[in-house]
Amino acid sequence: MANTQGPEGNYDPAGSTQMFRAFVDETPQGVRQQAAPTASAGPRVGLIIGVVVAVLVVAAVAYLAFM
């Protein structure tokens, strides 16, 4: 049996990825890209507080389990 699909059957995902990247990298004339905002200490503080609370909860459960 012969392969009758022709060139339409040969899908190249890398080609479409390259075209998408070229599209994204294009910037219209007169439009400036804004720099990404720098990360503040806010999320870091929340993460530290969350870890401390989690440790306290685990310690409380362990304390109550061994009483």
C-alpha cells in the first residue's frame, strides 16, 4: 500500500515553534518593552511565615500524639 498523504501529512512541530518565537520576538515600531518588575521581599516574608507556621503545627501534632 502506498503512502498517499503527501506533504500535508508531514507535520513539523519544530517549524511552528520557530515561527511562534519569531512572532513573539517581533516588537512593533514605537512600542517599547517594559522591564519585568523586580521581586520585592513581600513573597519571601510570606514564605518564611508559612514555613514557621507549618513547623509549629507539626510540632504541636507530635506533642499531642506522644502525650
